[in-house]
Amino acid sequence: MAQPELVIPYDPGFLGDGFRVPMPALGDAARARAVGDGQVFDYTHYSLVMDRGRRTAMLTANNIDASRKVQIGGGLTWIMDERVGEHQLGRETYDHNQIDKGHLVRREDVLWGTVAEARAANKATYFYSNASPQHKNFNQDEWKAIEDWVLERATDFSYRLCVFTGPVFTDSDPTLADLPPELRAVSPPARLPAAFWKVIVLRDAEAGGDDLSAVAFAIKQSEAWNDMHGQRLLDLKLHQVTMAAIETWTGLDFGMLKEVDELAAARVRLRSVAAGDAWPIIGAASDITWSGNERRARGQRAARGIAGTRNAAAAPLSATCCGRNPFDAQVAIAALSTDLVRLADSVAATPVARTPRGVGGPRGVTTAEGAAGNTQIEALVAAAPEAMRDRVLRFARAITQEGQVARGERLPESAEANKRVVGGGLVPPGAFLHCVCIGTPDWACTGVLVAPRVVLTAAHCGGAINRIMAGGTTVLPYLSADARVIAVRKAVVHPDYRAHPRNENDITVLILDAPALTPPAVFAKPEEIGAASSFDIVGFGYNDPVRPLGLGTKRRVTVDLPAIMARMPDEDLGQLPEMLGFHPNYEFVAGRKMLGKDSCNGDSGGPIYIPVGGNFKLAGLTSRATRGASVGCGDGGIYVQPQRFRDWIDATVAAAGVEPLGG
């Protein structure tokens, strides 16, 4: 048995701006069934309440931040949570049959935040307390599709969701002993839930984020036990339901959240259900009922700042002293854990990239990290017993400041600490406006505007790019005020792009849905690049040579060295191209080993400029580290010359029917 490595509980205030989404409360019947009278068990980015009789969770709650996703491999070994003890089904229930350990909190949903947070969250989803018996053909992809559809609606305002999930238990649910041999576990007996439900809450973009929106869904699997092959189960449908219905089935209480239930607000649709029609079947995003405007026309809106505990189902562990307010140990532990993992992340030794890479790999990423603020410190200190406050204050400040220095958000207090930074500085608003951030949809690469509706980036950033951010200086943890997000109509990867054995033709053309309204960059000529004595690299990537820190802020670094490149067609570079791993006919190398000034992960596709006649011209696009580098970033980079691809770029732009590049 084990316990979670890192506790970051479900956060009711996750959607921000004063909105709170508390976990559902337990009615009397549900509380009577719950472990510990409704005790909340906290994990990494999620929390749950266990059902004592069914030995599985009756309710889970998790936060999703799609803008800070991290790719982590799954397939881990399931383990028992020692805190839950005997009140959880184990391997004897699931082994050697067609009953799956169904994740209630989906693994992919909690893989966000810092790399260390995501790794801990990945492991935390493999506790048996997060599993519920599901027929092997129960399709969790239905849940993924639902969340993706809701996220598409959420992206106009934010990428954050609060999600509640759970099973529906009925008295007629079969025990596994009732099932055919192929579906039967030996012992102890367990029962198959009749159905599963999910509630998703977000800030409503139709109201400019000034209101909440909630959608509820259910999938039943109750026919599964009569069908060893699962064919009848495959015919079962996903339905949109109301939270009031889920309350009836489960004994939970969603409280004021029912006021923003989209299906409940559609009175005509709801009357048809009451008259005997089936719950609406959801097969596509367009099938989901959204009635927020109808509801708001009746004066119904979500209120901000509604008081509520982390979960009305359970009292927090606390201690009182001298008549003061109780010190909430769970909240304190969660706050310190968050700071600790961010400190751990600042000393991590391995960068995380879009694809597994060593030195010389591409420079696109899929993760970002956040920062703990003074508000959290003050709240933690105020909650602590008086005798502990000085110690808690020193501890929290030290951890938070260390993380801020590592992320480039705070100046170091010593020259030694400054060695962590790759070597660049922040770009002020209004500078290098043609340098844009690339979304896939997570902010993962950099690009450069070369025409009003044309952006160039790296081919290894992938073909699923769907948006760019122009004009601003930050995308994480928030978009800067001057930022403008523009949809990508089409991403055209160079037809001869090859990732292996050595990146070839690493360039992609993006066609925007609308003009970027910022000045495009002008191409430098090969002879201008060859004559340049310094280069300016600009991008939104990491600012640390070995750790995944700083993604999301536009930075600039000047490399005061000439490029390594074939200046003339007959120039012989000897073994340099092979040693450094670049293609001299259309790439060049800027920087050198141990210089400590370089592009890094997340800068992929971003611009490297040269000064020509008092202006900056686009010399290249960031591709990857040199083959001879000893660290991921800081020992020199390889850059694609877009001028060498001008014919292909012009043809691609012409085919798209948008304004061409200038001279």
C-alpha cells in the first residue's frame, strides 16, 4: 500500500474571478454509505469520496487546465491507498476477467502544471480508489470527446474546467458472481455499477466569462452482464441529463450549481423529457444543449464569492488554539506541497519536450509551470497557530522566491544563482511584434509573422496547430493585455520534412483566419547572414539550459558571434556539418559550446534576427540544438533559412489565396 506523493486537492476556486465550484454535498443516505462519514481523500489535482459498501468512489472532483498540459506516459501498476484501507476493490476483483479498472478521474485530465506535478498526478490516478468496475468495452473515449467539445467552447475565455464524475449504484446491480464465467472474478464479490455520470463546469464565453455554465451527462452499462462479448453495451448511448436527475440517482446535492445547468434552463427540452421522451442523445458537439442566454434572460446568473467549504461532505482536519480560528492542516499541507513541487521542478535535471529527445533534439514543448504568489503565503501564515507563524512564513517565502528566481520572474540575490538563466532578457511590449506564440492548442512553440495572414514555424511542432498569439508578451500563466489570439485556418508542413535520422526541411507555413495587424518580418539574404557578426534570438521558450522553466514569456538573447554556414556555393566546411548536425545548403549554426546564450525548448519555429541598416531582418527559424551540445540549451542552435524555401512558401501562400509576402 502507499499514499500519494504529492497532495494538491480539488480547488473550488479554480475557475477564478471570484467564482466557486464546491464539491457536491452528501445527502443523508449518501453520507451513511460513505467512508468516514464523507471523508475527502485528496490526490494530485483531484479529490474523491469513497462508498463503504461498494468499495469504490461515489464521487470524484478534478480540475483541468488544458493550457498547461504535459505529456506523460501511462500504463503504470495499480496500487492500494493505505488511507482507504479495506474500503477499496483490489486486483482480485479485476484480474483474469473482462472487468476493467475504469479510471473515474481520467489520467489525461490531471496531467498539467509543472512536470513534477504532472508526474505525481499520473501516478495518483493509478490508486485503486480511483477505479470502478467497468465492462472492457465501456468506451471512455466518449468522456474524452465530451470534454474536448466543452473545452472548444471554453477556449474563447479560458482552458479551465471543473469536473465531477461518479457511478450510479442500484439495488439490482449484479455481483460479479452473477456474471458469466468470462466476466467473473473469484473473490471477494463486487458489483457492476448501472451507469456513470459526469458534470463539467466552466466560465461561459457567451457571457464574456461573467457567468458559469454546467453540463451533465450519463452513460449506462447495466446490460453488460448479460453479454460476454459486449455487443449490446456498444449500442448504449451517451445522454445529456440534468444535475437534478443525478441527485436523484446518487443522493448527492449540487446546491446552487443547478442554477446554471444548461439542460435544465432549456425549458422546452426539459418538458419533453418530463413527458416521456428520452434524455437527449449526444453524438457530436452540436447535440449538446446550451441555454445560458435563455437562462440569463430570466435573470439567473452564477453568483461570485459564494461561501462554501472545500467539500460540504466532510469536516476538515483541524486544531484549535486559544479560541482562534482553527488551523486547517489539509489546506496548509496542500499549499506547502504546491510550493515544494515547484521548487523540486526548478532543480529537475531533465527538460521535457514534445517528443523524447536528447541533446540535439527539436525545441517544441508541451508544458509550462505556474508560480505561487504572496496571497497564498499570507493566507497560509494567517491560518497557522501563532507559535508557528514565523517558521511557516520563512519556509513559504524561501520556497516561493526560489521558484520565482528559477523561472526568471525574480532577480537572484547572488551571481551564483544567476547561472541558472540561459542568458536572455524580457522583451518589452511593442518590440519584435512579428514574433508570435504557437498553440496546438497548448502553447508549445514560437513562430514569426511574414505576411498579414502568414506565419512560419518549425515542422516538428506538428500539423495540429490551431491558433497563434500575436502582439503580446506572455501567454502563461495568462495572456498579456495586448495579446490577440487568431485561429489558424491551415497548417502546411513542408512535404519533404523528415524528423529522422536528422531533421530535414524543418519548416511549416500557417495560414491565419484573419490578419494579425502587426508588421511582418522581412527576410535576410544569405550574404547578409554570412556577413553578420551578431544574432538576436527571440522566443517564448524555456529560459534555463537544463530545466523546463520559463515557458510562455517572450524573451530575447543576443549571440555576439558570426554564424557557421556555407557562405558561397563552393565553400568547403569540412566535417563541421556532420559534427554539428546541420544541413549547410539551407541551415546555419549560431552560438557555440559553453556560451550560455541560446534558444531553448518552446522557441521552435521562432525567429533569429540580424541587424541590417538599423532594422532587424529574419535570418532563420529555430530548429534544434547542435549535435555537439552537452546540455539541451546553451551550447548553440541550428536555424533554418526561410529565404532558401521562398519558392515553396510563395506557392503555398498563393494556393491559400491570401496576401503574399513582401519583397
